[in-house]
Amino acid sequence: MHPRTTQVRERDEVVTMAGGAVRAERATATRELILLTAERLFAEHGVYAVSNRQISEAAGQGNNAAVNYHFGTKVDLVRAIARKHGDQTEELRLRMLAEVDSGSRNVRDWLACLVRPPFEHLEARGNPTWFARFSAQVMTDPVLRDIMVEEARNSPTLQRILAGLKRCLPELPAEVRAERDDMARQLMVHMGAERERALAEGGPTPRATWQDAANGLIDALVGLWTAPVTSA
């Protein structure tokens, strides 16, 4: 093969590779923009009140089918948002678990590992954020709630925290434990969402920082889990 022909072919290959890298970067940027836009709209209006077309338009995509192209169904989009934040929160849980004695029998230690990472994650993202309100919207829907539950079950750190918490909780009747578990979940989801909403709207909050808010929630959860049970 002629040397010049070889040079031209090599140049074309480099150009093709560079073009592919640029397209991949653009696709990644578009996906991130769609995720953020969907998270905001879902948080503010509810998941089923927002169409994929509205998300595409709000994200500035000329193609109204951009959401379908990059994510598929709305359920897939919700899962992608949950997974993105879950992966980031997982790193914070790992750090906290490294600071806690794995054999601790202190309820507060394990509740701190449960509450602080998602609150720290929101604080690190600045104001406004939307994930707490997004989570509250998703948790009210029986179908979409399963996505959040599935993501939680797939989190090794969360499972370790829940196991540690279970070991040091007082003995409770099964129905009381299930009731308090639901109460704790509601408190965590909706207290975070209400604080996030107040911050986004410039309203007052009971606590000055996310860290202080975590302290208050941990105190409440300690009381919830260790409260006496009233006999019927």
C-alpha cells in the first residue's frame, strides 16, 4: 500500500474516533440534563402529571422523543434518577460505616448512618435541590415505590445499617415493629422533602443546616424506636 494512502487512512480513523468521542460526550451531557430536568419537574408537579414530551421540551431538546431515546419508559427514567442519587449516597454511607463499631449496640449510631448520608448528599448539591421531593412523590405511588425499595435492597451499605439497627432495637411485637418501621420511613422521606421545599422557596426552616436537621430527625427516631408499647 502506498505510504500516502496509509497516512490518509490513519488520519480518517483518528477523525472517526474523535468524532465518536464527541458524540459520546454529547450523549452523556444530554442524559444528565434530561435526568436533572425530569427530577425537578417530577418533584414540583408529580410523576404522572409530567409527560416525557414536557421533559424533552424543558430540557431544550429539539427531538420530543429524547426521553424515550435515552431512557425508554417513565419507569426507566424514575429508576435512573433513583440510581444516580443512590450511588452517590452509597459512598457517604461507606464513609460513615467505617467510623462506626460494627458491633455497636447504640441505636443512635445506626440511625446516624441511616439519616446523615442522604442529608449530606443534599447539602453538598447546594440549593435548590429536588431529590427529596422527588422521593416523596415516588413513595406515594404503589408501583413506583417498588423502584425505591428495590434500590434500597440492592445497597450493601444500607443492608448493613439496617442489620446493625435491628440488633440493638428493643424487643417489640411484630405488628409494632412494622408500624414503627413505616413511621420511621415516612419521617425520613417527608421531613427531608419539607425542608427541601422550604429552602427552595426561601421559607423558614426549624433547623439552620442539613446537619442540624439530621440531628433533630435522629433524636426523633431514637424516641420512636425506644418508646414503650401501650397494651390494648
